[in-house]
Amino acid sequence: MIDLVARQIQILRAIIEEFISTAKPVGSDTIDKKFNIGVSPATIRNEMVYLTKQGYLQKSHISAGRIPTPLALRLYVNELMKEKVIFIPHASLIEYVGLDNIEKFKVPYYGNKHILRFESDRNIERKWLKNAGLKVPKLFESAKDIDRAVIVKFHGAKGGKGYFLAKNEKDFKEKIKHHKGEKDYVMQEYIVGVPMFIHYFYSPLNDELEVMGFDKRYESNVDSLGRVSARDQIALPKVDPSYVIVGNIPIVVRESYLPRIIGMGENVIRESKKLVKGGLWGPFCLETIMTPEGDIYVFEISARIVAGTNPYIHGSPYTWLRYNEPMSTGRRIAREIKNAIKKKQLTMILG
Ligand code: AMP
């Protein structure tokens, strides 16, 4: 931060921290109210103009606030090194900062940065899951091939909005008309079953895989349409099912599934080591659909902590049996770092 004085750094830091926690453009009033900067709002405003000119902030299109640029975020992360910080990745980080910038972070980073690329590349992700012997829903390259119900999923930060089901090419063509210009989507076999998200933690220090818990997504409005009988749904002609997540429901899985679930996680870890040096470690999540036939289809993997671990701030039944003390995924990560420091193996878990 050669070109900034202490006060500007303080304001920039406040803006970045506010942005990271709210994901919204930040205005000078918020900084004045929430942070103890010790200068007038007018001075904060002037400094924000200066920081914008220097390329650390950019104007937002949707409000009067500003958002940090990748340059500012990189600076922030690199500065943190001096404070003995270890960065813990989460989904929003990747969305906001981008993989390229994350790979350039100089701050110590928990987990294997390079695995994120594999997780976010659909084709490699699919190959990874298949090589691990997992059942994955069939993908359709062309609408002509649709021979069963498919779910059409759009990519990016849409979070399940606009997803639709189609039963054949004609149905697909009819429905895709409402998504003009959208090119980035997949057509995946629709699996009827329970969406079950499996939360694992793998420690390379003792080469052990733990099941941290499970959650079921509460999605709007696909999960609420069941509250309306088919007869009454006719009264709601404009309501299409969407898969926007609104919450996470803790769930305990049928016990006889557990050995298979543990085996699935172990296979994912084994295969990850073939993709990139060191493979995957730390928390990860398999997003599955469990069918009445007992099949477990995996439709996605998240190679980091996910929001579905939030119901377990005090731990899940699984972590309780293992640790006999509250063990959230966050605390598990902290414990891993402590153990690594004790064993003088910190480099093993930083990537
Ligand atoms: P995604 O954006 O891939 O995380 O999917 C969002 C939601 O869509 C999931 O939580 C499921 O409820 C549903 N979903 C996604 N893929 C499938 C599938 N292949 N079969 C059935 N439901 C799916």
C-alpha cells in the first residue's frame, strides 16, 4: 500500500470488510456509522473519491455506494499476512474475487487453492466424480436427445432461479423461449428423490475422513408447491417451480447408508490426488439426490465449507459422538490448524 496514507488504508479496510460481510455496495454513511474512523463523513467521502481514482474502488451501478476492485481485495489479502492470518475460503469469496485472483493470494491459505478450478469446471468435476465410482445424473448435450425428464440449470450467481423441467425436445424449446440470450446452461437428467447434502472433513494430518453432518435444502418455491394440491395449483398458472435456496434443514441420514457415504467421500479424496498435487483436504460437500431405490446420485461437489454446515454451530449428532464437545465445521478447521502447528506440519494444510 505504498501510495496510500494510514487513514486511507483504514477507510479502504472498513469498506472491504463491510463489502465482504454484506456483499452490497458500501456508502460513506455506513462507514461513518459502523466503523470508528475518527473523521467526518465528508472526509470519508473525499477519501472514497481518491480511492476510486487510484483504482481501489469502483462505483456501483445499482446504488450510490462503492465496491472494492480486485486490486483492493488483493492488497487487503496480502496485507493480512503481516497479522498472521490464515485465509479460509468460502463460496462467496470465489464468486467475488475470482479464481485467478485467489491463485495469486500471498496470504497463507487453508486448503488446496488449485482444487477449486476442478470443482468449478463442469467437465472435470464430472470426470472426477465418475472416476470415484459415484453415480451422476446423465447429461444431455442436445435437446434432441432428451428421452426423460431433465432439469435445465443456468450457471452463474442465479442460485436456482429460472431452472425448469422439460420432458422432451418440444417442451424444452417452448420453455427455453423465456430465457432469451441464455447460453450457459446444462440439461441434466431429473432425479426424483431427496436432495441430501453430505458434509465431510478430510484431514491429511492423520489421513482420516469424518462425516460432519447432512442438510436438506429448503428451496423456493419447489418445496412449497407440495403444500398446494394439484387441483389448486391450476389457480396459480404463473407459478413455475424454482430452486432458489431459502434455508438449510438439518437431517440425520438413514444409518444403513453411512458405510456407503463414507466410502464415497474416501473415493473422492483418492481421485482428487490424481487431479492435483495433494488433492482435496478440509471441508467439502457432495450434493446428492437419494432415491427410493436407495441410489445416491451426486450432482455437484463443493471443495470447501458451504452454508449447509450452518445448522451445526454446536455440532451435529455425528460430531458429538466423535468429539463429545461442540464441533462446528469452522471449529474443526481451527482445530486442524492448531494440530498442524503442534505437529510442525502447517505447510501440509496450506495450499
Ligand atoms: P444446483 O444449482 O445444481 O445446486 O441445484 C439446485 C437445486 O436443484 C438442488 O438443490 C436440487 O433441489 C435441484 N436439482 C439439481 N440437480 C438436480 C437433478 N439432477 N435432479 C433433481 N433435482 C436437481
